[in-house]
Amino acid sequence: MTISIREIARLSGVSSATVSRVLNGSSKVTEETTLRVRQVIRDLNFVPNQGAVHLKSGKSQIYGIVIPDVANPFFTEVVKLFEGLLFQNDYDLLVANTDFHSTRAQRSLHRMLLRRVDGVAILASEQEAAALAPLMQNRIPVVTTDHYRVGPGLSDIAVDFQGGMAKVADHLHALGHGHVGYIGGNPGPLTSRIRMESFLNSAIKLGMASREGWIEEGNYRIDGGAAAMARILSQPEIPTAVVAANDLMAIGALRAIYEKGLRIPQDISIVGCDDIEMSDIVYPPLTTLRISRVEYARMLFEALQKTEEDASQTGLQFALPTQLIVRKSTGPAPAR
């Protein structure tokens, strides 16, 4: 038997409008009446038509999140934590994976626009998130990462790569390393350039040296890190330490080093970035720059909540700190 709001109202001794207010969480209904109506709803096992409720309220109770690589544990861990916060606050989550393609990013954002999500968190680069305009025009709040700009309904989270990479450079310098290499991510995005420049600038200030053959591009994945490390190791001279833009590429670098017959860290030290769970499992455990996924997810949620009620207000600018985690993949510089 189909149960209607009118029937619930009759059994509760209230109007249909009051039942609707209870379903929508309105504060205009007394606590006593709310409890009575909810008891009738439970007794009848009534499930409201969420489409109709959302149509009336103008809210979908859905947030979207766009990530560049679902295979990267860093992003899946962020999504899991973000979804946990949404669950606690009665929101659902729509996830899209761009696979580093701007076309997929545009299609994903269009799909979220059609679903009338209440906000979108974009963890992809500024190139993949070029289709923000339709979201902003439709007053859908957005939070980006490392885009370094805010505006009406637009928030941003900036990871402290400058401070973090300075810590990495200090750590290697203290171990006596004077010749360092770097494995970057996909060329082009601002966040890739900032990671590389932050490390190399800090290293140069400390008197460490690098050269063209020691700076290679990867793809933020294990195979890209292994290929980039193999190219570095093919040089006539090699650095005593190499920093990778993320942990997956650092793990690929470990593999290439072992295949070359070298030891870590006795012959060469490796540093990653992210501190994914895998970084403490590989051998040797990876020294890395930790980015807190718990804080990241909290900032994403807080930013969207801040601008959801009024997308015309200026969004928030967050600074996400980093922490150097020293493990066994770094050690004293070998004599060359």
C-alpha cells in the first residue's frame, strides 16, 4: 500500500504542510510535534520521494568530487574521508575520475551540473578544471586545489609545497647530499611546476647542485617513476639523492634502482610526496612529505558548506600544511 503525506498528517493530527516541514528539517515545527510525526513515519515505514523533496527545496543533498587518478591511493583515501563527512551530514557523493584528461573533466563537470549537485570539490589540475564557468553561472559552489584563487562561490586549498620541499632539501643537506635529482609529474599544470621549483630553489639556496639529465618528467604513476629513474641512472654521473613529486613515482624509482643493482640508501637516497599507506610497506620504507588526508577532506567539506547557502559570497582560501616523514630510503650521501 502506498502511504501519502496526507495519511501521515491525518494519523499525526497535523496538516500536510507540517509533515512536509518535518521531512525538510524545518525549525518552525515544535519538538513535540516533530517527534510525533516522525514516530508515525517510522511506524508506517514511510520513505519520502527524495526527488520531490529536493525539487521543492532546491537542494539535491549531493556533493560531487573530481579526482585525476582513481588508481592513486592518495585520492581514494581523500574520497573515503570526504564521503564519511558527507554521510554524517546526510549528503550523498558523486565521484568522477578524469584520468588526467581535460575532456573527461569537462564531461564530468557537465554531468554534475545536470544532477544539480549542491557543490563540487575539484582535486584535478587547473587545466582539467577549465570548465568551471557553467558551475559558477548556476551558483554551484566549487572548491579547487592549488589554483591559488578565490571568488564568489569559489574556494581553494593550497598545499604548502614551498615549506615542505624546503624541509626535504634541509634533510638531504644535513645528510651530506650535494648532487640531487628530481622526478616531476605531468608537465604543464601549475601544481607540478610549484613542487619542482620549490624543491630545486631550496636545494640551490643550500649549495646543492643539479643538472638537466637529473631532472625528468614522470606521470604521477609507478611506471612513469621507474622510466624517469632509469633515464637518470643512464647518465655518466648520477645524483646521490632523488626527490619524486609523489609516492607512486618514488616507488617506481625504487624498482629502477634495484634493477640497476644499486642499494638504497647506501648508493642513492629517494624521497616521495603524499605519504600514502604503501610508502611505509615498500622496502626500504619511503621517506616522504606527508599531506594530511584528514585535514584535506575537512577543508573540502568546510569550503562547500560555507558557500552552499549563498554562492555569491567569496569562498575560503585554506593552507594545507605538510610534514616530513623520515624513514629508511634516505641516508648519508655516498662518496662519488
